[in-house]
Amino acid sequence: MIRAMIVDDDALVRLGLADLLEGDQDIEVVAQAADGLQAVEQATAHRVDVALVDVRMPRMDGITATTRLRALPHPPRVITLTTFDLDEYVYNALAAGADGFLLKDTDPAEILRAVHLVAAGSAMLHPTAARRLIDRYHATTRPKATAARARLDRLTPREREVLTLLARGDTNADIATRLAMRESTVKAHVSRILAALEVTNRVQAALLARDAEPTG
């Protein structure tokens, strides 16, 4: 059972998402919050596997909330919710440790799929939107690029192949198919990649891979 939390300052959005998630027999909504402060309190009081977090809220926004949630002893995975796919707030939330983002008008079936994917350790990034988001907001300095390439040098050639596919938004199943591996082998590679790159999730690994790309 996936234990979910909904964080949004709009009560109607919370109600709609709760109805949607509760309709899935494998998801239980264990907490709701109207802002980031309440989200941290609820995640401390309840074990939460996946939190759906709005990026723009009063008192504490979704970016700060994501940072605080990811720092908890038992951190939930975070999916940020936004009205626009190109939003600096979303990029900052991803950099803070979110595992993906969804538009609020995303098809209900895709929202449920996202919760399952993220709970299983994958990222939920629309490849095209994610790439545009990173290209628009992600600035890489020369020292940052050099440091990123040094981390990538720790990876084996096979791990680099996995990282390339991971960075474009492929799931473990997609990577397994493309590289003719078992999905369990892909998971092992991903775990090794995250440890070697010293990042906490797939999104941050993708950002670091972007850092390492040559500029100009």
C-alpha cells in the first residue's frame, strides 16, 4: 500500500486529488496539508511514501517544503504540482529533491501512474517538458561543469549508458528494454549511479549529467 499526502492551499484541489487517489486500491491518503509547514508536520506525524506538493503556497512554498520533507529521517518522495510546465518554481523544486512534476490538468490515469512510478523509485518527468525546463533555468558555470564531469568519471561505461537514458526520463523498464537488461539489474545500476554521483534521486542525477555537458 502506497501512503500518500496531498499538499495544496486550494481545498477543492485537495478534495479532487484525494478522491482520485482513494479510488486506487493500492493508494491510501494518510494526510493532507494546506501549506508547506503543515506538510512537514503531517509527514513527521505520519509515515508518507509519496507527497503531491503544490509549488506556490502561503507560509511555506513547495520548494522549501520539498527541502524540509527530503531532510526528514524517513523522507517521502515528492511530486510537485504546477499550473505551467515551464515554471522556475518547478525547476527549483526538482533541484531541491523532488522526484518529478505534474501539471494540475494532467489526465487522472497519469497522476495515478506517477504516484506508482515514484513510489517504486522512478522519476516522473515528461522528457520534453523536463528538458525545456532545465535548458531554460539551469545555468552551468565552468567550475560546476568540471566538478560534474569529475563525478561522472566515477561511472563505468555501462552506468553512463543507464544515466543517459535516466536523464531523458526513461523508467527502469524502458532502460531495461533498450539495453537488454533485467529490470533488477537496472535498479542496481541506478543505485550505484546515485551513490557515485552523491545525489539523492534520479532527477538530481539528470541535473548533474546536464552540468557535465560542454557549454558553448
